[in-house]
Amino acid sequence: MKPIFLSQSSGNSFLFFLWLLIAFVVGWLVSRWYYKSKYKKEVERWKTNYKNLEHQQNTTVKAKKVTAPGITPIPTQFVDGVARVDDSVKDELTKVEGIGPKIKALLNDDGIWSFLQLAQASVDRLQGILDNAGPRYRMHNPSTWPRQALLAAEGKWEELKKWQSELKGGR
């Protein structure tokens, strides 16, 4: 008895498997070419979107002078319509009630070095800095820090001391 691959019908089986292999290879090559060109366009589109986002991030937003009722405007320099704060000034932020050395370090890490910068910071930004620092800082309430910093930046130390005597832990 001959093995099956040596029988008369084995020639037909061999040709069948050969055609099947050729069809598989051709199908694989066609699909690879199709998806490569399809995803190449997709990758190019994503690269373009990324470059546009990167460009938007690097552009400066024009600032407007806005004053709210009852709040003294913060003295800043406007150069080409963009507010500039002097980064060379490094005030002792611990003079603000509720800010200790560790919170001062957190503020410095976020680019807040002066009373003026602290006065310009939103309460949401300050709370975000505290939240990101961990659970031991989340209990602090920065709602009065910008106003205290504004008084300090304007040199109104007596008014600041009087208000701080009424505050409890910066609240």
C-alpha cells in the first residue's frame, strides 16, 4: 500500500495546496499594501493635527485689562497687548496667611514667586496645585491668597495684618 502523498490523486492535492499557498501570499501582499497606504494617510493626518496643536500651545493669548467691582487692578506691564509680570522678583510668600514653607515651595515649582504672580493666580489654579501635591495639602483653602497677595504687592501691610488677624488658617 502506497502512502497517500504518493498516490495518483496526490498530484492534484499538491497542485491544490500550491494554488492555496499562492492565493494566501497574494492576498497577504494585497492586504498589506492596502492597509499600509490607508494607515499612512491616517498617520499623516495625526501628525498634522499634532503639529497644529503644538503650534496653538506655543502661541500667546492676548490679555485684556479687566477690572471687577471692589477689586484693585493688578499693576502689570502690557507689551504688545500681552500682560507681563516681572519674574525676577521673588517675594516671601509665607507672609500670606495659610502659606507655609512647603506650600511656598509648591507655588515656586508652579512658577509663582512674587506677590503679584500670586495675586494674578486664580483660586482654581491654586487649589489644583494643592490637589496635585497630595492629600495632606487638599485641606488648605487658597480662596483668600490672591487678595492677601494683592495687598502685599501694593504695600498695604497694615490693612493686610488687620485682615490676617481676622482670618483663621488663611480662610
